Amino acid sequence: MTPGTPYLVSVAEERAAAAGFRRSSEPAVGRLLAALAAAVPEGGRILELGTGAGVGTAWLASGLLPRTDVTVTTVERDPASAALTAGGDWPGFVAFRTGDAVELLPELGTFDLIFADAQGGKQVGLDLTIAALNPRGVLLVDDMVPAPGETWDAGFTARQEAVRRTLLTHERLVAVELSHGSGVVLATARP
């Protein structure tokens, strides 16, 4: 356990390592998630698209604790990845959904904070994700640059560039690109 790493995050990182899951949120992005979660107002709602092994979820929950007045809904398309988080010792305000984010987004409602960390809701259905933001809601999109030693094919690069362009120019959003962690775009919905 790295000093200063919340317990839920350590457990999720261990679970990811044991399963060979290598696409978890980096600590720099995780700490940003925790800070953003801590700012969500009482009675607020958080959505994560792409649960993976639950590391991002753990950062979000850790940013809220000991509060229990905010709900966190996390969506994972892959049943094998979703199974990694099943039965974990999660706070009662965290709810897991398995399914395609693009199909689920219209029925999930609106949110004060959305972390888009999957193709569904980011490269596909970004308009649905933006529509799910409450006024003044915050959207965080990560993995905007290749990881060290990683290269993207031309198609993936073009899709990520389209995401970047949409977020930075969308009339409903005020956005900034940050070279933080895996490269993030942070956006706030206009009232």
C-alpha cells in the first residue's frame, strides 16, 4: 500500500493486479477524481462510465467518505470486468450496473459529476454523456494521450481527437485540457 492511498483504492488496485487488469485509473487521475467527488453537493449524483476493476470507483468513493449523502453509479459493459467488483466491501452509496453505457445513459438521469472512462459515453455517445450533466455538472475524460510506450492506431487517434475537439468546443461546456496523469479534459456544463 502506497502511503496516502485510501484503503478502498489499495484493495481495488490489488484486485486489478491479481486479475491482470492493466487499464485502471492512474493515481494522478484518481486523486483528481477524489477531489472532484468531494465537491459534489449534498444529495448529488456521480456517474462513472467504465468500472473496470473498480480503481476509479474506489477513488470516487474515497473522496466522498465519510459522507453518505451522494450516490455513485458505475457502468461496465464487460461482464468479466464487472465480476471483478462484485461482492467487494463497497459503501452503500455505490451502485454497479452491467451493460452498454450508450444504451443505459438515457435512463440513468442527470449527474453532478461524470467520469467517462470507456468507449461508450466517450468515443461513442459523447452527446448522451454531455446531456446527462446537470447545470454546473463536471465531466472528466481521461486517457487523452497514449500511455508511455503505447501507440494508437490511426482510427483510435482520430476518435480521441474528435472527443477532444467536441469537449473543447461544445457550446454547453467550459473545458480545459490538462497534461495531468493520462491526459484529461475537464469540463463544466453551463447553467
